[in-house]
Amino acid sequence: MTAFKTALAFLLVLPMMNQTSVESKRPRARDIGLVVGVLPAGRWNAITDVAGVRVGHATLVRGEAVRTGVTAVVPHEGNLFQEKVPAAIFVGNGFGKLMGSTQVAELGELETPILLTNTLNVPRVADALLDWMLALPGNEEVRSINAVVAETNDGFLNDIRGRHVGREEVFAALKSARDGEVAEGSIGAGTGTVAFGFKGGIGTSSRVLPPARGGYTVGVLVQTNFGGVLTMNGAPVGRELGKYYLKEDLEPARGAKGKGADDKGTAGLGKDASDRADGSVIIVVATNAPLDARGLRRLAARAMLGLARTGSPSTSGSGDYVIAFSTAPQNRIRPNLPGLVRDVRTLSNDAMSPLFLACVEATEEAVYNSLLRAVTVRGRDGNTAESLPVARTIEILKKYNALEKGR
């Protein structure tokens, strides 16, 4: 049995190793001179620039039809149930399945890592997350845990009905969670996703405020699986590449009009996913700024502005969710502390605007990183999501003066 488990763990890690090797050849936004906004990025330009935050992936690539996985975002290294963090959720469009959202909204607390996966695997992933949490030292008497699991629908490329993500994959993602550089693109929960008609996936970015504004860090991680008219730093990249939402209707001479979608954008797409805007996006926002749930919800709402900058109209069939949390140690919720009153420090309303800007900029750049880092994936029924063509994209960005000067 031990040998079997060892072999299984290797099979789970092997796809991640291969994928990371391929993705290392594709650039991030800043590698090509695509610099978003005015605020500086953190050391890693990732959500892990918020001290204590870790990210892990488990990627499943099997046969011709399994293209999926799970991604874990862990707010700190301790026992999250015994040391909860303030949190909030903002719903841009509610066509999705975000398990655990109502308790976060009610209490303003997060007590498990945030797991991202595909639509039909939410219950299985949550069940495994409960196993993980219940087994942590200190949780022996716990009888209620609010597992937070979010999703996008990867059914265009993945055999989603097979519900392939289970306990082994969830544990692998949680065990592999690390700080520092974050693997992006066609990996983890982004393995089978599609964005703007190209291969989407996992992307991340961060911003650091000036010392005079508190010096706080805001980090964002996205799981992109939506569409629209791709815009990068204001340049109409999707239009120039000939892939954008409603193109079939705006250019009827090309063929059939009104190509539709009825299940989060994955049904009736045939072999091409370029003329859709449904599908979903999950945005995770982390900060070390001392914020309560109210402030975090205000911050989370601004992520939708960053999403809009990329060309998303947040369509009716796209589940667009933002989960925000603060890692500030002084505001962590420790249920075993005596007393009825808890002291909380939080930024004033007037101090929030720089954080809003940081969130907008980091969200926008995280989406670009998810596209630029993703590789072409062929999956279920031969469906293929082509990677964003880097050389052609750079030409377009230069044409519209969207790159940093000198690039």
C-alpha cells in the first residue's frame, strides 16, 4: 500500500513538473514590457508577496480527456480554524458554485484554505478539505468547519463529468503550497480553462503601496475561464487577433450567427471557444493591511474593475467571484481566547483608496499573466485551446504604444 501511495503521488506531481518546464519558456507580462499601472510590484509579483501566503497546485493530465486540477491558496502557516483571518466575498455575477460563501459573508471570517477546482468537483474537493482540516492538531474536538471551495467550468477541454479531482489531488496541492514564485498558466485549477478564446489558467500579481500610504502589499491570484474582447493595457488585442465575443454576429459573412452556450459557456461550442464570454473567473485577493470584513468587501469589489479593464463584460453565464482576506496578525480571530470583546484595528475609509488602486492593477496584470503563461492544451473530443500568440501580441501592443518605453 505504501508503494502504491508513493507511485500515485509521483503521478500527481509529474504532470506539474512537465507543465512547469514548458511554461518556463513563456513570458509573464513584465517580461515583454507590459507594465500595468503606476504602483510597484512585490519581489515575486505574486500573491505570495503578502507574507505568510502560500500557493500549491495539483495537475491532472490523463489520456485524451482529463485536463483539470486543484489550486490551494493558504493564508498563513498555522491552523486556520484556530487562527481565522478576516475575509469577505464580492459577487460580480452569481452564476457559479462558491461553497462556504454564506458563512464568510455572515461572520466575515475564513477558517480553511481557499481551494479552486472545476464545477462538478466542488463537493469532492470540499470533502477532502474537511478531512485535511479535521486531522490538524488542535482540531480533535471540532464539529463544524466551513470549507471554502470555488470553481470554473473546464468542460470544454476536460471530462468534467468524470469528477476526477479527489482526496489525493487536494492533499497534494495543500502539501505543495509554498511561498515565493507561483507557477502560472495551464496548471492546477487552470489546467483546462479557456479565456478570451485562448488558453486561460492561473495568474498572479502584486502591488506595494508607498511607505507614506502604509507600505502595505496587495496580492491577487486568478483562475481565468471567461471571455469578452481581450484588451491589454488599453490595446485591442482580441480585436486585432480576430478572436472576440460576438464576432460571429458582427461579421455574419464568416458563417453561422449567434453561436450560443447554455452551461457556463461550455455546451454547443464545438471545436472553437473563441466566440463566447461565459465561463467564470475566481479572483483571490490577499493583503497584510489591517482590514475588517467590511473593508475587505470594499477592496474585493475593486477587483471587478481590474477584470473589466481586460475586456470582460461579466456576462450572464459567467460566475465572477472575488474572495479577499487580510493576514494582519492583530486582527486574526482566535476562538479560544477568553472574554466577550475583541480588539480590532482597521484602516480608516480615507486610507482605502491606495489599496483599491493596488487591487485593480494587480487583478488586471494577473489576468494577463494567466494568458501569457498558458500553453496550448488539446483535450476532450479533440477540443483545443490555443495559447495566446506571444510574438503577434507584442506587435499589437507596440502598435498601440502599450509597452514600457524602450521595449
